[in-house]
Amino acid sequence: GARLGGTGSGGRSGDTHHSAAATAMATAQRALTLACAAERAWGANRFLELVGALAPASGCEAQRSAMLAGRWADEVRERAAAMRKMLDAGGPEDDLAWQERLQGASSFLDAARRSVFQFALEYCGGTRRLVRRRGEN
């Protein structure tokens, strides 16, 4: 597809900065949305266990995975809060250092989110099929 801005495109050079800033912002928003979903899913799982709607997984490995998923969910909350502050404060669209910090924060948040899901999956049985079956029992 056609690109806006950049060398040889006929666009102004400012369009490139705007596009990079918009991409960084969109990436950060996506990371926030997915991270909050992971944290919420883990919290919902624990809540359903507490009220007896789901039987807690048993065994040492399951307890280890639960502890790690909980720790990473806490990390997601902290990183998401920091990213929200960064987004609320904003940055000049032509500030490449701010864009790089935002991209780095997005990457860290994505890593924390993946860890929550990984340990939650291990806790629930290791495969999505087993996780679905756990909910049916």
C-alpha cells in the first residue's frame, strides 16, 4: 500500500514524525488493552475458585504457577499504571526519545502480559483444551 510521508512520497517530513508517534501510541494502547485483559482474566479465575464455581488446580506445580501468575499480574498492574501516566503526560510528536520510551514500555508490558497467560495456562492444565474442560467440570 501507499505510505504517507517519508522520502519520495510527496508528503511533508512532519508526516513521518506524526505517523511514527501515532504508531507508538496505537502500539501502547494495544499493549494496555491486552495486558488489562490478562490481569482481569487471572483475577476472574481466582474469584471463580474462591466462590467455588471452579475447583482450584492441585499439586506443587500448579501452586507454583499460580504464585507466578499472581506476581506477573501485579507486574502488569504496575507497568500498565506507569504506561497510562506516560500516555496521559504525552510527548511532542517529533520527540523520538519519548516514542522510544513508549515503545520500550509497550514491550515490557507485553512481556508481563505473556507471562501472566503462560503461568495461568500452566496452572490450568497446560493446554487450552484442558482449560476448557476444567471449566466444564
